[in-house]
Amino acid sequence: MSTQSSTQPVAAPTLDAAASHPRTYTVRTLGCQMNVHDSEHMAGMLEQAGYARASADAEAAGEVDVVVINTCAVRENAATRLYGNLGQLASVKARRPGMQIAVGGCLAQKDRGTIVEKAPWVDVVFGTHNLDALPVLLERSRHNEAAQVEIHESLQVFPSTLPTRRESVYAGWVSISVGCNNTCTFCIVPHLRGKERDRRPGEVLAEVEALVAAGAVEVTLLGQNVNSYGVEFGDRGAFAKLLRACGQIEGLERVRFTSPHPAAFTDDVISAMAETPNVMPQLHMPLQSGSDRILRAMRRSYRSERFLGIIERVRAALPDAAITTDIIVGFPGETEEDFAETLRVVEASRFSSAFAFQYSRRPGTPAADLPELPKDVIQERFERLLALQERISAEESERQVGRTVEVLVMEGTGRKDGETHRISGRAADNRLVHAALPPALADLARSSDDGADDPRLADGSPLPRPGDLLTVRVTHGAPHHLIADSGLDGGPFAVRRTRSGDAWVARERARLGLAGDEHAHGGDSCGTDAAPGPVLLGMPSLSAR
């Protein structure tokens, strides 16, 4: 069943038709990692249909032909953020004839035609189950000069089969499942994304191999509940097997996954994490509450002691694992005693960081009809939790001082990197690390302008590039990051150039129009050709092993 406008379909534009003056687009993403990956699919489909991604300057100036907003519905402020974006775009569209605005994602799936009623300048509304319809709906709206609303109640096309414009050449998301079979009373996601649908292992591994072939060294496996993967096709051990299979992919250096569910987290997954070298010592394990009474009210099918048992077994197998979590403060009926139990479990778990949220009532969920706690009570508890976790995060970061870590250099920099001549990246345990360049490299980096004269683009440049790996020693720990200034005094600082760094250089040269100039590579230093421009992938086929 679908909700849609009663208009005749019009073919999406093609690259040939749009090549002379391609319409430009941008995608604004609100929400979780799944939304970020969905946005990559939206961008891939638009580029396949002939659209060109707008530059940052064009977007800032309001000179974009199509703006797509990919929405979230998990918390109450989701609608506020959407309509704030739409309000800002109304005046832009008024002075830019032909501009189009499309709204997709979870809030679009939930609110449907209400979005056009509240914001009649919106041209297209599409849901979580029909991402593939976006280019056609945009063209149909232009052709008919009328808003198009199309929402399906079940998945039409598995998103991973769609073209994908990867934001990063060195790290990528890979969906192993969509939807969720859990019935948490606070969560709207199963209603909006449907029942869990699993991809076959061969399809997942083929996509991972394609990413690695395009230059990636890190992959994150995505699902609403990754460790229930395989239930649909009758193999409850499939997720652990998938992790081990990723360990056999040549060139794949880092494997992560998010998010598991404590009720379905099994020891075979812990063993796979510990015994597969490229599976990183990092785990995001949502707690939500430390009170068994509240967990029961949330319909979370585990209790605090089971949760602590998982943490204990993970740390026994992976002593250096960094464990993070999600916590809801102020769920309806939460007493001071319940909250004290949450603080107890947080203290015992020693999370490296926690994403804490004040309870947000979501219409359509079982908890929506329960009496809410006073806002001041929730706020006071929230502040106490943040203070506790801030202390624990600081203590856990200080424990890292003196350790030598390998850091995957990220694209973009920290807010102070320019003045401190540090570069930023992620350690194996996913902690954010700011590493100082040795003085000679810092002098070279000062000439970097992120343009054609960027010294990182030169053949043989000693500067670390996004996707390269650094070996450095941690010299300071802060609650939300580590400092590694060992390179300033002759301590450890080593750069391992990777295929990912080569792929980043090739992409930047193509973006800047430098391909074929005197700086151009004939190929990368690792013997594989890096594809310039965005990585556009549909469903790959599994290569022979």
C-alpha cells in the first residue's frame, strides 16, 4: 500500500539530457548513521540521473537547484529542526525560480502530506521505503508543477542496491539489514522502517570488497540491531560469521559495527571480535536505563546484570576495548531510585563516552500515553548523569597517556588544528586523536590551502593525507579526545601511506581539475588505480576468492 499523488509517471532526467547544464543538488542529513548512509544513496541516484553536487559556496549563497532534507523522527526536536530548515529555504526559493525542495526519511514517512500542508513550498515528500523514487518524483513535480507525496508501507527496493555517492574514500558504511523487530515502548523506528530485512552474506561481502577495491580501508556494518542479523534466513550465528569473513578480505584494515542489542548479544560475537584482527576493539552497546523496572517498562528484554555481564566478558576478551552507550533520562515513571540504578551501572561500566538524552515523547509509541515527569526533574538528573560520565570519560582518557596508537587520518580538521598544527583521526578504539606534526612537517603544512597548491597533493609529499595511518604516542587525555604530541620532541611519529590516501589524492585532483598535470600520479603507490571523483556503487557481485 502507498500514499501518493494521482499523476502519471515521468521518466527521471538522464545524464545525457542534463549534461550541458546539469541541475545542482545538496542533501542535508538529520539523524543517525543509517540516515547518513541513506543520504549517500540519495546523492548517488541524483548524480546518476544527471544532477551535479553543489559546491559549499553555492549552497551558502542559496544557489542550489534541489535541496533534499533527510529527516529523523527519534526525538521531539526532529520536527523543529525540519521546519526550521524549511522556513529558511522558503525565502531562498521565493527568489530562485525553479528551485525544488524534497523531504525524505523517517519524519517524512511519519507525517506524509502534513509536511506539504505546513510548508506548501515543498515539492516532494518521500519515505524510508522508496528512496529510489526521488529522481522521478522531482521530475514529475517539475513537469506537473505540483507537489508529489509518495509514501510506501513496505520496502520497495533494498537501499544497498541503489547507486551510492560515498562521502569518504577511506571509510564506508555497509548496511547488513534494515528495519527492526523489537518493540521498545519509546521508539518509533520499527513503525517507520518496518520489520527487519537481512541481506545475504554474499551481497554484504561483495559490497565490502567493492569498497576496498575503490580505496577504503575501514568499513562500518550498519543495522538497527546488527547482532540479530541472520534470523530472517535461519542462521542465528550469521553475524559472528560475517565478522570473521570480513577478516579474510585483503586490504580491509578496520571493521566496525553499529548497533547491537544487549538481549541478542552472544559470546560467539565476542569471540569473533577478539579473534579477527581487523575487527576494532570498540563496542557501542545501548543501555537506555540501569533500572530493571524501567527496562521492563521500556520493553527492553534484558536486565542490568546481563548488561554488566556482557561488558565484563567483552573486556576479558578485549582488555583495551572502548565501550560507548545510549541512555534515556526521565522515562515516564522513573523514580530517584531508578535513576540511582542507572548511575550505578554507568559507574560500573566505565564507558569511554555516552550519548545521553532526555526522554522525548513520540506520538504513536506505547510510552506516548504515559504521564511524563516534570521537566525540571529530568533536567536535574540529566545534568548529574553528564557530570558522572564526564568524570569517567576524563579518567578513561588519562589511562591512554603513554600508549602508542595507530590513527586513521580523517578528512577535515579539529577546530584548533590550524593553529596547533595537529591533524585529527581515529584510533583503533575509535577515540578521537589530535596528533602534532613534527616541526619540519608543520612548516610544510602551513602552506596548505586545501586548493591546487595543497602540498599533500604533490608526488612524494611526506605529509599525512586523509586515509593514511599514523603511529603516535598519546601525551594527554581529555574527556572527548586524546592529544598525541610525541612528534614534537623526537618521539614516535610514523606515517604509513595507504591506498586510501592515494584514492583521496586522486579524488581531490579530479575535483580541482588537476588530472594529467605535472603532479598527477600514473597510479597509486600500492599498485592499484584509485577512482577519481565520488565513489558510485550499486549492487556489486561477489568476486572469486
